[in-house]
Amino acid sequence: MAIYSFWIYDRHCNCIYSREYGTSASETVKASSRSTPKRLSSAHFSNNPMENAPSATISSHSTLNSSVSTLSGQRKTSSSSNNPKIQELIQKGSVNTQNNNNMSKLLFGTLFSLKKIAVSLCTPPAETAQEEEFYVSNLNNFNKLRSFQTLNYKCHFYETINGLRFVVVTDPNARDLQTSLVDIYQHIYMDNVVRNPLMPVEFREGEVISNDRFVLAIDDYWSSIPEFVN
Amino acid sequence: MSKQIKQLGEDIWKTKVDKVNSELFTLTYGSIVAQLCRDFNYNYEEVNAQTFRMGYNIGVRLIDEFLQKTQLPRCSNFRDMAEVVSKVGFKIFLNIVPTVTNWSADVSTFSLVLTENPLADFVELPDDGKATKELWYSNILCGVLRGALEMVQLDCEIAFVSDVLRGDETTEMRVRLVQVLKDEIPAGDQ
């Protein structure tokens, strides 16, 4: 299992979506006792990325069908794969239960500070007061945080110009998943939140994305990439 | 830079944008404004405020669409932003390219002159002697721009200063940069 959790923060620094994917062990146990099995798993995945690729295309088609049927209210599992292991990981995880806890806040704080450091490392001198105002606004182009990595985790980060932050925490051996985050913003978030008149785009404090279609589409997306299962 | 932006706007307009019949669009907007006028008993101040608010709500969502379609990075100054607004923003959503002009000395204010305005085709303002002085028929555009720019942290004041519908020679929107909003900092956690 190489994708651990996925988070979205809005421009008011609130976590508007959190998704954790199931693991057999708890976070702490996992962190301390993992190095060896991990190596094996990543070697396995890199051998067969092609085998997993077809499931990606299938899943994107099935998203619509599966989400239509969720109107009745029960939580359906994603139809992207019949792989019992994927189903289990999705089932075991949790949606929007961590939005306001310490973990979420620490993660945000870390990214926030790293971003500040990255930006302050290379902001060119401003010539006019207005330029300076533009430069110190947080989202300039001069430097960007993409990901950071620890012994057991890799954290991928993508921030849009209008202040949404997409974060995914994975195994340190995962490839750069920023393109996936961009994809999620441009397709899943756009289609299910921005273009959905029933969803706000300015979230109030404590408000989260609980839209079933969105939840399913995200699960489909992550479970269809080769990194998802080891 | 300016040429590339123009090209970008045209490419996106040609390839990426869903289009609707412009008359349908014009007539729909016209009937909305007409209805608002009736609903608010021809209080045009209120109508202006309502169309602005509608525009604002459109703008805060439209910016996502804009970013997705254009994939543009952040503008590094206000001048670039004005170019992008006119040559890409207006181009891809309305297929018009307003002229950016009348810069103030401190580069914080400029005008967008709308040489054509698809909202205002076939429009005549009510003949009650009041509308031509008080109603800004296309005020929704100010709202859209205001909403969209606020989402990218540019706090701007935007208003019409003249409109051909009122008998003026040009249709002109004035845009003033109030401030560049700072990144929000997470609330303290005690």
C-alpha cells in the first residue's frame, strides 16, 4: 500500500477534504516497523506498471455509472476494480474524519512553512512598491514547493493560484505525483465541486466536501494508479 | 509577451471553449435585467447591486475554469494582469478583447474599453429619464471580474464609468487595485 492519505485545504487554511486509505497497522506502528517489507513492495510495483495501466482507463468510464446509483444514500465502494485488495483498502479508510485534528493541522503547518522558506529563498528584488506587493503575496512563481520526503513518507503538494492546496502522502518510493494532483484539481474538483451549483466554492469553517460523486471519483482515481496497491 | 497572450486567448477560444448562441445569451441576460428592474420597482441602484452580486458569484467559480483552461502562471505585475484579463479572460468567455488604456501614473488604475459588448446588443434602456443616469446595464461584468480577481488575491474596485447605452461615446470599465491580499495564516490553536 503506497498511498496513505489525501487532503485538500482551501484558501482559508481549512481542511475541506481528507481521505485516509486503510492500512493493517496504526499510523505509529507502521512508521516504526516498516523498512524491510516496504522495499519489496516498491520493487514489485515497478515491475508491472503496465499491467495496472488498463484498469485506469476502465475506471474513468465507470465513474459515472457508479455515482448515479449512489443517490439512494448508501455508501458504495468504487467500481473501478474488482480487486478485493483495493476494495479492502478503500473500505478500511475514512473520509473527512481527520479534517480538524492535530495531524491535519501539523501537515498544513509544515507545508505552509516549507512553502514560505522556498519562496523566501529566491524572490528577486522588487523595483517598485507595487511589484513588491505582488512578490510578497504568497503564490508567486519564483519558487514552488513540490514535495518533501522523510524516511517513511513522501508528501506531494500542489497549490493552485487561487489558493487551493492538494496534498497526498505516499510511500517514499513513489514517483512524483504532482501531475496527479493537478489532474484531480482540473477534472475531479472542477467537475464535482466548481461546476456543481449545490456545492459552495467558499467553504465555511468546518464545512467539508461530502459529495458522494466526489468521494467516489477520488477513490477511483487513486485506486487506478499503479502505486495504490503494492 | 503581449503577443503570446493574445495567441493563447485565441487558441483557447477556438479549441477549448463550449459555446452558446450569442443571441440566446444576450436575450437571457436582457430578460434577467428587465425582471430585476420590475422586481425592485425600477430602483436602479438596487438593480446594479444585484447584477454585481450575481457577477461576483459567477466570478469566484469562473476563476477555476479560467485557470484550468489557460494553465497560466501567476502574473508578476498589474500590467500583465490587465493584458491577461483583456486578451485571455474576456476573449475566452465573451469573445471580445477590450482595450486596456488610461493607466494612472502609479500603475494601480486602468480602464477597459469595451468596443463591442455582447450583453448590450438589441438593448434600449427604459425611457423613464432615470435609467440612463442610474442603471449600469452590464454591471454583471464588474462583479465577475471583481470575484475572479479576489480569488487570486487581487482586491480590486471595479465600476463602469461610461456606457454607450446611456449615450456615452464608449463603454468603459475602471479597475483599481486596492491591495494585493496576503496569504491567510491558519488560526491560532490554543
